[in-house]
Amino acid sequence: MGKLSLTQFVTIDGVYQAPGGPEEDPSGGFEYGGWSVPYGDEDFGAFIDEVFARPAAFLLGRRTYEIFASYWPKQTDPADPVASQLNALPKYVASTTLKTADWAGTTVLGGDAVQEVAALKDRVDGEVQMHGSGGLAKSLLAADLIDTIHLLVFPVVLGTGRNLFDGASPTAFRNVGARTTGAGVSITTYELAGRPEYGSYV
């Protein structure tokens, strides 16, 4: 049985929308796309390379798939650890609106996302990686299907935009690793631990 990991860029206030560029996702009138770019230093790149050294497959939401598919198939340098993995390994897109996918090695999961991803985890050995795909991530978090979260918190507050944790179910995680990049990005890895416990300081 596979494990599902999520690598997610968020601001301090939990916004995940359009970290990579102004035109990435302006829906809802979002004007602040590209907020992660000034912090992409060597430490950040080293972490991303580590993550991409591990996957057996990738799982993407429709919007992230379309962004990735417009760029990564054109990156053909075999020494690029991100492009080589994305282009070579199986990719799964959870979408009820996308009917076909042109990126080689891509399968569209067109049914109920929670059921489809649970079945995918059952049949894939190794780590299935999600990158971004915040809308899909929210559904899978609510179903306890994400085993590990790599949360990259950028030192930015936007006050608007899609928020990863709006409406989230109460869930407990274990902190299993943390570092801070030279540019100030806090990278923390959490593993699913179940339901929160509650108490009182009084």
C-alpha cells in the first residue's frame, strides 16, 4: 500500500493560491500571484530536490495538472531532478471535468476523488506525491488520506485568497522534521496522528 504525501506552499495566514506567478490563478480577483518566488534560494531548491528523489507516482488536481502540463513536458534536461521525475513517472489527475490528458503517463481519475485516491493508495507501492492541488488536498485531508504534509510557510501575509485550512476537520499531526531556509521559509514535515486531544491549563 502506498503513502500519500503533500508538499504545499502557504503564506503565514494559510493562503495557497498562485504561489508561482501572477497569471497562475487569478480567480476570485486574486492579485498577489507569485508571492513565493522571492524566497526561492539554494536551501529551498535543495529541499525540493530531496522531495523529488522519492516518488513512485504523482497525484494532481485539475488546476495544478494544467499548470504543470503547460511547462514540465518542455523541460527535457535529464539532469533536472524535478522534470525527469515528473515526465517519467505515472501521474494521476483527480478531476470530474477533465476527460483526457495529453501529458505522457497521465491517467484521469474521474470518479469521486476520495474513493479514487483511496483505491490508488491501495494499488501503488511507494510514495504518491501531491504538489499544490490545494482544493483536492482539502478533500483528502478531511478523509484522512494524506499521510505526510511538507508544509512550506513563506514569511508573507496576504489576507485574501484560497486558504488551505478553511473548513478543515480537527486533525492531529506529529512534527517529524523542521528546517528554515536562508530566505526565511519554514519547512516542517508532519505525519498524520489521528484526532486531537483536548485538556485544560486550569
